Amino acid sequence: MKALVTLLIIIFAGALAIAQTPQTDDKINTTEVGVVLVDSSDNTGDEKKIQITDETSVARLYRYANARVNKELAFATKKSYGKLA
């Protein structure tokens, strides 16, 4: 009985909420954009320039992305081990 009354209250509240929302039919304003055609792509200016540097630094490679974090979080304490009975 309690479940039935709860279900009826939820349905009644939902119907009341739907009835309160106003129906608006707004029209969408559209804009038209023209298209420009290009005959050739000889001089587009999208050339990338590569700079070579003589930087010598040490890089560490890890197999997994979070290997360093996992290593630091994997510390062990006295309470990490189980007790023997």
C-alpha cells in the first residue's frame, strides 16, 4: 500500500510539473554564408619552420604513463603485512 501511494504521488507530481511548463515554439534565425573558391594552393603561407637546437638533457622513458606515481605510492609499512596467528 505504501509503495502504491508513493508511486501515485510521484506520477501526480510529474504530471503537475509537465503542466506548468509553457509551450514555446521559437523560430531559429538562420544566416547564410557565401563560399569563396580558390583556384590554386601555391602560396597559402602554411609552411612550417623547423628549428634545430643543441640541447642535451636526460629523458627517462617509462613503459606506463603513471609509472613514477605508482612507484612512489607503493611504499610498504609495518602495518602493510598480515599478522601470523
